Amino acid sequence: MTVASRARHRQDGPDPALARLGAGVLALSLLAAAAALVCWHGAYRSLEVRLAALLIRAVTSSGVHTVPERQTVYFGLGTDYAIGLKITPECTSAFLVVPLLAVAAAMLWLRPRITRRVLIALGIGAAVLVLVNQFRVLTLVGLISNLGRHRGYYLGHTLLGSMVSVFGGAIALVIFVWLATRTPRAARARQAAAALRDPPR
């Protein structure tokens, strides 16, 4: 009974060759996405500026204006601390997402069986990186608004901004690795049941 059940399960499961082919296609797609981010990071930064403007409008009552083609958002319009922030290549989350895409592609290529987990982990990790970068922008806006243009910019960009990026990037990487490599609860339960059924001798 047990042998027949296992054999039937193997026959009904996905074809390993097709699974590896699908994982390979996805891996190449992720590498292509990473290359696209590197080549067209200007367009990505324009999207970041638009998102930053939406968040700044949500937390401030001053005027906000964006110039997406210059990757710049102006805030504090109508106040004494009006300033424009340009998201440069050094400040974008694009180049933090690229290594995550490369690692995910390698994991898909080497372990096609965990494709679903890797893709979910990648989506969550990338979202964390984007949100961390936006939080860095909001921190900078808050410091400039409260401490003035020069002191607020220095503290927000040089000190706190760097700390936010480092810790946020580390958290995103830990979340990605944990979600991609952890054993699902159902699989752990099956392993525990198998160990009880066939204890080592």
C-alpha cells in the first residue's frame, strides 16, 4: 500500500525535466531584469521620484512638485526650507535589487524545486528594499523641515541615511534567504512523521 502510494505520487507530480526547464527560463528572465535595471536605472529612478512625491504629500502640508525626467522631487514649496532632492545612481534602490535578482536566479538554476519559495522571497525582499529607500527619503525630508537645509541634509544624507540603507539592506537580505530556504511546515511535518515511522537504526 505504501509503496504503491509513493509511486503514484511520483507519477502525478511535475516532470523534473520540465520543472528544471521552467526554472531555467525564470532564472534567465531575472538576469535580464537585473541587466535592464542597470541599463535603464534612470527610468527606475523616475518611478522612485513619483512614489517619493506621493509619500511626501501624505506627511506634509507644504507644496510638492516632481520633475521625473530629472529624477528630482521638490518639497517645502511656499516655506523657508524649500529644496529639491535628486535621486542619484548612488541613492537608488535599483542597485540594491540587482544583487537580489542575481542570487534568486542562481538559486532557481541550482534548486528548481524551490522556485515558488524563491519568487515569493524575491518579491518581499525587493519590496523591503524599495520601502527602505523611500523611508530614507522621508527621513531626509523630516530632518530638513525641522533642522534646516544644511544641517538637516547633512544628518539625513550622510549619517542617518547611510545607516538606514545598510540596516535596511541587511534586513531585506535576511528575509530573502530565510523565506527562500526555510522548509515549509507541511514538509517538516512529513519529515517528522517519516522519522517516527522509520527511526534510524
